[in-house]
Amino acid sequence: MDVWKGRPRSSATRSVLKTLSWRITASIDTFLIAWFVTGTPWMGGSIALGEILTKLIWYYLHERIWAHINVE
């Protein structure tokens, strides 16, 4: 089975837009969970902000890798 294809299956621009829309959704989720666990919205916000940058980078890399994988 030829899993890796040389040509991406979607554009880099599409991956960036998907990354941003997902990150907003996931950060709201993280904020709400952290607020619930800690009991303070300020701590929830701190936790949510702390994870935004790293997860944006990881998700974008994940998308670009998957754009090259052929599972059909």
C-alpha cells in the first residue's frame, strides 16, 4: 500500500484556516474546563492562553503531514 503521496491533498491556506477555526473552538473548550476545575475565570484564561500557540503549531504540522498521506 502506497501511503505517502508526493502531492498534497489540500492547500496550505486551507490548512491554516482549519487550524485557526479549530484552535478557537478548542481554546474556548479549554477555558471553560479550566474555569470549572479551578473555580476562577482568570486561571481558566491563563491556561487557555498558555496552550494556544503550541497547539496551533502542532495542529498545522499534523494537517500538513496528513495532506501527504494516501489511505485510499
